[in-house]
Amino acid sequence: MEAQLLINGRWLPARSHGTCINPATGAAIGTYADGGEAEAQAAISAARAAFETTGWAQSPRLRQQVMLKWADELERRADELARLLTLENGKVLGQSRGEVGGAISEVRYYAGLARHMPGHVLEVEPGVFSTMLKEPAGVAGLIIPWNAPVVLLIRALTPALAAGCTVVIKPAPQTALITAAVIAALHDVPGLPPGVVNLVSESGHAVAQALVTSPEVEVLSFTGSNATGARIMAAAAPTMKKLSLELGGKSACLVFDDVDVERVAPQLAAAATIISGQQCTAARRVLVHAARYEAMKGALTRALAALVVAPGDQVGAHVGPLIDLASCERVDALIRRAMDEADEVLLRGGRLAGAPAGSSFLTPTLVAHQDSSAFFVQEEIFGPLLVLERFEDEKEAVQRANHSEYGLSASVWTHDGARSLRVARALRNGTVWINDHNKLFAEAETGGYRRSGIGRLHGFDALIDFTEIKHIYQSVGVVS
């Protein structure tokens, strides 16, 4: 398999190639074109020309029809795409199928919104009108991560396209094949003008740097680490472009004393190990009322220990490998340090015994710790590590959960309806689930408070990141 560059409507090879690896085996499965500064600039120029010279930006019906046909094509290829996603990313096949299905739903959602970009008109004085129009911002650069490369591509690309923007996509090298396959389905749709969608993969950072610093790119959407997001903000400052940044999280799950811990523990274990713990909204901290704390220790330990760590395409697998060997080694070292420093190790995880030498499997780890300042409570460790904490009352639970530089997501577990809303309102997070976790869908905006980022994706408000508001003043007088 080979992922090429897509620039101005043409698939192009690059001067050099990177290797795509199956993280379950360490074996090569294909190559991707390794682009650079020149290819990035060509793609930006193509997107600029398409925005200025084609009807894309002013044709909502065209945008809708292209996106609907794209969704149909993705649906036709859904099983093939899910299997490729598991092969390249490592996640369990059921999760891959869910991701592809959710992405198709989101394409159709934004196809509908493409024809609903309402502005408004005010008569500010007799015969004097102020008209507010929502217009596409221009060229959007999209830097896509590897952990959920289909749905995270779609949640940035589809609002950009619905708004009328043209785009340059920079995929993660670890998932270049699946990204190219999803874009190929769009490229095959009749009516898509050349240059509206461009794809430039790379092994380094030259393409991303060009997107961030180019004055020809009006919007930059990035999902990834807080440290990288901060560098993007600094580098983008001279061009004053619009930024849409989702920069990680440290999700806390607050479990109160009226909860059946034996029933809830398997849900928390699944929430902590989704994509092998490599999801920014994954459960990282479980805060439990003192009355249920000891029971939760045992229940959660058993639930995590029962998860089957295996290749994502293996029947019965719950947790696949991490994305690559380098990530696995880095996360493993952090988890081993956390076990050394934690008050109590309830489940000792580590490298999977008997796995292929080049694979990147880690089994889940559960530690108990009361000092919320500990590095493994504060830092986002992108792997299967879960920290258990105890609280005495609502006030302490909220204080503990809010003791974080992140504010992406959290969950509240209780049968007391008033308490669930009261606590949810007190949490400083962009998303709070009640008696569930990791429920994400096209209609509901997601994003974070504080250092979890700026802007929102999914939902109607995602269009804000890809549009500008134009005020047109006109004095026409009145009939006299």
C-alpha cells in the first residue's frame, strides 16, 4: 500500500517515502509520500486558487451534494476502511468500525448544515440597515493526529468544507494510509473542484510549519499535545490566523456513594483503555467516595485485569497495541515511574508477555494515590494508566477534579439527579457526562477549558472556527 500526495486534484508521488508499520507486529505494511516545504507551498497555492477562482465558497448546494456522495462512498467502503484503520493504528476492530460509522454520520450532519449559514439584518435607524453575513474564512490547514485519524479528520474537515473553506491536510505519519484512503473516497466524488482538498504527508515538521506560518492560511486546526499547541500559537501569532486547538485532557470520573461499583467498574475500565488509553477524553482519574472506596479498589482491579490485550483484529480483544514502539517505550517508562511513586499499586501493568519483538502492547495499570499534585495525576500519560483517589464529600470531589491544568472532559456517577447537575456545573470541563463516559457524536460540540485548548469541534458551533462575520452597512432611506 502507498499513500501519495494530493495537490490540486492530482495524486503525486514524493521524492522520498516513509514506512507504515503495523503496531501489533512491528512489520511494514506500506509507505507514504514524505513531503516537505515545496509540496506544502504547492498545496497552499492550490487551495488558495480553488477558494478564489471556483464556485466552491459560494455554492452551498454543491458542497452539500459532494459531501453526501462522499458519505455514500465511505459507507460502501466502511468495512475495508475499518480493517485498514485497525491494521495501521492497532485499535480493536469494533472501535474502528464505530469510528468509521461515526465519521460517516458526521459527514452527513455537516452536509445538512452546508445549506444553513444564516446571518441577520438589523434596521438600526429608519432606513438604515446592518446586514451580518457569515462567510468562509479562506484556506484552512488541518493537522490530524493518529489516535482517531478518521473521525478527528472528519470533525475538522467537514465543518471547514461546509463553511466553504478549501483545505490542506497534514496527517500523522503513523496513520497516513487510512487518511489517504478516506480522502481518496472524497476525491472520487464528481463535482469536487481541483484544489479544494489537498493532502500532504510528511515524516518531519516542514509541512506543519508551513501551514502554521503561511499568511495564505487563514485557519489552523490542530489536535494534539498541549506543548505542541503552545508552539503553534506562538508560531501563528504573526499572521493572526484563526486557531482551533484541542490539546489533551486528564479526565476525572467522580463516583458517589449511591453507585453500584461492581456494575460501574467495567464501564470505567473500558473508558480508561479506549484506544489503549490513547484518547484525550479517556478516563485517567477515578475519584471515589470514601464509603465505596475499598469496594472500588477490588472491582476496578478485577475489571482491568479481565481485559484481553491482543491484536485489534483478534476475536475477543479489548485492548490493542499503542501506536508505535517509541510511544510504547516512553509510556511504559512513565507508568513504571508512577508505580514507584504511588501510594499503592493495585494492578501492575507492563509489556505484554509473548508479544512479537517489534510490537507495542502494554497491559493496564491501576494505582491508588491521594496527593493530586503527583506528576502522574497531573500529566497526560497517553496509555493504559488509571489513578484511583478517595474523597469525603462533594466539595472535596470537585476540588480534586478541578486541580488540573486541563479541562477537556469529566464524568459524574450518581443516582441523585440534583447532585449530578450540581457537580457537573461546578466542574471546569468542556464536556461532563452523567453515568457514562466517552460519548461523542456529531451534534454535540466538544472542546476544553483552560489548557485543553480553544475553539469547539462537532456541532453547529464548529462552523465558528471556519467562518468570518461580515457587517454590511447600507442607508436606503424610507418612502416619504
